[in-house]
Amino acid sequence: MVQKLLVRRFIQRQKTDKAESSIYIKMKKKKEDGALKGLYKITSMGIMMAATTFIGLGIGVYLDRYFDTKPWLTILFLLFGIAAGFKNIYEIAKEYGDKCS
């Protein structure tokens, strides 16, 4: 009878330990996923800045060639691209800052 009681307690303790360890593993995985998502957002800012700048530049050069207004539309759309890049960076930084605090 004492052995059965000890075996039951041992089995219950094993189940509790497994449940606690699985919860710990899930929490650790969520923290890692959060860190990787944050790292992705931060590193994508530079790519977005470059992409929007070059898109604006490309549109400006194309329109300058089409309307023969060199260099005015190139400068204008380059500035639009830079502004769009900063807007994207601001939105990502604001979103990331809200999640961290």
C-alpha cells in the first residue's frame, strides 16, 4: 500500500515536471520569436529607405525623359522617395516602440 502511494506521487511529480518544462520551453520560444521579429523590423528599415529612394528616383528620371524637364521631376520625386522612406521608418519605429513599452 505504501509502495502504491509512493508510485502515485512519483508519477504525479513526473507529470508536473513535464508540464512545467513544456510551459518553460513555450515561453522561451515566444521570447525568441519576439526578438527575431524585432530584429527583422529593425533591419528592414534600411532596405525600405533605400528601396523608396530608388523608386522615387526611377520615377523622376522616367518622367523627366518623357516630359523633357530635366532635372526638376527627378529632384522632386527623389525627395518624395526620401520622405516616404522616413515615413516608413517612423511608422515601424513607433509600432516597435509601442510593443516594447
